[in-house]
Amino acid sequence: MALEGSPPLSPRGSKRPTRERRSTMRSSIVSTAPIASRHFLHPRHRELAVLSGILAASALLNTWNLGSNGWANAFYTAAVQSGLHDGEAFLFGSSDWGNSISVDKPPLSLWLMGISVRVFGFNSWGVLLPQALLGLATTALIYAVVRRRASFSAAAVAAFAFATTPIVVLLSRYNNPDPLMIFLMLAGLEAALRGAESQRIRWFVAAGALLGLAFLTKQLQSFLVVPALIVAGTWGLRLEGRKTLFAAFGAAGAFAAIAGSWLAFVDLTPSGGRPYVGGSTSNSLTELSLGYNGLNRVIDHRNISIDFLPEQFIGGQNDAGLLRLFNANFNQEASWLLLLALVSGAVITWTFRRTPLAPFAAASATWLGTSYFVLSFMGHDIHTYYTISLATPIALAVGLGLEAILRRPEATARRIVIAVGIGLSTLTSWLTLHSLDGGALNSTLGAIALAAGLSGAVLVAVPPPRAWINGVAVAAVATGLFIGPAATDLATLGHDQAGSNPLSGSVTKSPTSISRFLEDIRNNDPAWARETAFGGAPTANVLDLLAHSPPTCRWAAATFPAQTAANWQLASDRAIMPVGGFSGVDPYPTLEQFKALVGSGSVCYFIDYPEMDPIIASQPTTASVVSWVRSTYLPQVVGGLSIYQLNGAT
């Protein structure tokens, strides 16, 4: 290949050049290289230049016109706002600073955003910058992890593949917790690899601690890396039996100390001293971890919202299967290089099985396989942005696939297998680009990708008789593999993102895709789905009403669902209670609790959204609150909305 297969930074079992040898090498360079080009041609300086270019591209993709996304996912942004008003809200990740109910995730990512807005101000950049920096940091960490064990070329390709993956670009510009989780998962893998390589227990403890932090970011989704951590930590481990147990117990203990202590802290805090745990049915963070954010996501669990989706968008059955990630809902997010990565995973596991790279290669393939199969076969309750769990192992596998070729360029069998993977991913790009709206442009890009990628695959398959052919192969493969992700990234940067389900790229031609459904609900079809995904839009008249509500009210208003409550809270800078949590189906507050709050003057107004009735009808707690308000108070129509003045308003 044209990119040089320079050796890893610190290969195991190799000796560094002696001082005399280094002196001779320097003298040779000085005597033969022109002074003007000496520094540019030095391998380390060339590496630094390429790495700087990759990181600059990542930073540009992550921050270009970042403020256009506004509050992004208002559900999380409102929780950040609450943390600015109240310490308890900051600690528990409360949706409002009246501390009625928390968001449905642990607060670690909210804490980072909370720190950021204290430094940069409560604005779009202040909220979104931590995710942009985390995307950049993960790109740099991927390079460092690969470069420590493999060539510069493999590290550069892995870092570039990750940085340009559309779902990475999308979520690096959004305030979902996924970028922090991915960074911590990768850092945990690196710690486990360091432990296996150095035979030092402290690295395994660090791996457990990092996994614990990842758990406090997005709970059981972080466990997708656990099989890879086990492979990385045990492959080639040469500790004696007792030390092996110490390493295992140290890792488990560190995880339990971090994750378990937070679970215990929340669950043991009296319910009156903290907000209700959003997303749970029993006000328990442990139950939230195992249920709503755990097994319910994996098994074929149909939540209430899914039951009310139009039939054409869910079909008669689950779309789970080996090809799910290539359908119109998921293919733009992270599937461009997926087939090449799966092929590369098999190649690197076999190729490096008796080399120092074996733990890293096997762990990367294991992480990829685990994420692919879980995402492919999990139940209905899956979001397209979960595919970010694939981005890191895809990048690692593709980079190490290149390393397999560079270490033995004459090995025809592995070249052919990798070439097949290139061809399959090129075909995926062609099919995906042809499935998008956008007229002739996407079709043209697809044709270019197919022609270039297949040509490059043919050139890769056989050791070239001339060195220059390597350069042609690299250019063709890069065009075939990355033209699709690049076009998708530009499309993502070209439109604003908001709501609970951001999507990469363009709208698809498929009439049953999620992108089509989101287009429909932006136009209020169906109305309940718009309220759940994007939230109701605040109106000036109602905002004026809330602004003049008595300051003695703990909540200026209560409403549902949480995205709508968040929009009102962000617009009014008054605490708004999200009745029933995210979807309006959490059993909080109960009717008795709500009556008591209204009776004490803690809630001024109730903003009603009758279009949500089909959703809350199956949730008796929320339905009883809404029914009581409607039957007890007279509505007034303000700005086209039904507003109920409760006892606390004067």
C-alpha cells in the first residue's frame, strides 16, 4: 500500500537503537537530506502532520455551525438548566429545579455539560461543546491505542474511519450521553490491554473503574464492551493464579465501587430528599438499570409509544435480523464500513493469533461482533443512534485489517479476503446512496463509489508488480469507502438537529423509514408523536402568563410529556413539572401527590395537550392527574392552548 507500514511505537520484544546507532542514523540523515526538507521528511514529523490533519478534520466536523442545533435534545438541556438553579437538581440530574423527576439516565454526562455552561454560559455552544470535544478525544485515543501496537498507517486509517463515521459526527454535535460512554469504553479497553501487556494489576483496576463510569453514563449499553475487556485481559495473561484472582477481583471491585455506590446512594436516599427516578416504575435506579435501560432494550419489548406508531412504520413484526443495520433506518449511521470490518475482524484474529497483537486483535473483533449481534437482534425499543456502539470497533478492525496486509504484503490469501470486504462495503455504499432522496447527485456519488471501490479491491487482492500501483489502490479504495460517509456528514451538517431521535444524513426514498416518519411528525402527523419526539412549541401569550406567575410557586406549570415541559422551561426560565416523565407514562406524580402540591400552592398552571391522550390512556397514574385537572378546573384558551389555572396562581 502507498501508506508506509512504519513499526509500532513500542513493539514488544524489540530493542531500541543504541546511542551510537542513533548518532550514526542522525549523521546519515544530516549528510544526505536537504536542510529545507529534513524535518518534513522525518517519519515522526510526517506522522504528526497527518494526525494533526485528522484531528483538525474531526474538530471541524464536530463544531461547524454547532450553534445551529440550538438546545438539541431539550430533555437533557432542561436538566442542565435545572442544575444551574439548584444543587440537588445538578446532583441527581433532575428535569426541573423543583426536583419532581429526573431524566432517565444517570447524571455523569449532565455533570460535564453543567460544568461547561458554568464556564461558557448557558447557550447552545456551552451545552454541546463537551460532546464535540469527546468526539475529538476519542479520535485521538483510537490513534494512540492502535499506534502503540501497530503501524502509523493502521492508526491513521482507524482514527480517520472513526472521525468520519456519520453517527459519530451526529452525536458529537448533540447532547445525548453516548460520546462520553464511547470514550470511557475505549479507555477501559486500553487499560485492560495495558494490564495484559504489563502484567500489572493496577491496569485491570483502572479498566473496571472506567467501565463503572461508562455505566454511570448510559448503564447496561456500556456492557457491550465487557466481552472485549475479558478477551483483552485474559489473552496471554501470565500472572500466577493468585494474582489473576487479584486482577479479576480488583477490576470487579473498582466497577462495583463506582457504579454500585451511585446506585446505592440514589436508592437509599429517602424519596422525599431527591427527585423520582425517571424511566423507572418503582422509583429505583437499580430497577431503571436492569429494566428500562437494560433488558427491556434487548428483549422484544414493545413500549407504549411503539404500540401507537402507524402500522407502515413498524410492519407486522420486528425488523431484527442480520440485515437490520443495512435497512433504510440504520444504513446511513455506521454501516458503510461494517462488512469490511466484520471480514477484517476474522482476518486479524487469525493472522495475529500468535503475535503480540493477538489480545488487541481478538478484543477488537469481539467488541465488533458483540455490538453487531446485540444491535441486530434486540427488540423494538432501539434507536438509530445506538449504532455509535459500532463506530469504535469498526475503526479498530479496519485499521488492523490494513496492518495485516502491511506486515506481509505478499500474503495473497489475506489480501483476497480483505479485498472481498472492501468490495462488499463498496456495494453497501452504492446501495445506500441510491436509497436516498437527492436526485442525480446521490446516484452519481454511488456510481463513483462502486467503480472506485471495486477497482481498488481488485488491486488490493494481488501483490502489485510495481510500487506505484499501491498508490492507485489506496486512492481507489479511499474513494470507494469514504465518499458515502463524507456525503452523509455534509448532509448532517446541512440541517439542524433537535428532539429525542436525531438522524444522520438525508431522507430516504423508503416511505416506511424513520427519516420519513420524522418528516411527517415535524408536520404534526401524528400530533402525539411530535409532542414526544420534539415537544410542543411555546407560545408568547402563555410564556407571558408563566413569567407573571407568583414566585412562590415551586413550578410555574405542569405539563406532559417531558420534551414539551423542557421546551416551556427553557423558554420561560421557570421550573416546569414533566408529569409522567419522558413519555408521560412514569407513575409520578400520583394523583394524591399532585393534589397535595396544588393545594399547597406549589403548581400555578397546567398546560394541556389532549393529543397525548392515546398514550397516557394506558398509564393510570398520569391519566388520573390529567382527568382530575380537567374535571376540577375551567380551561382558558391562551395562544391556542388549553391552560388551567390551579390554586397556586393568582
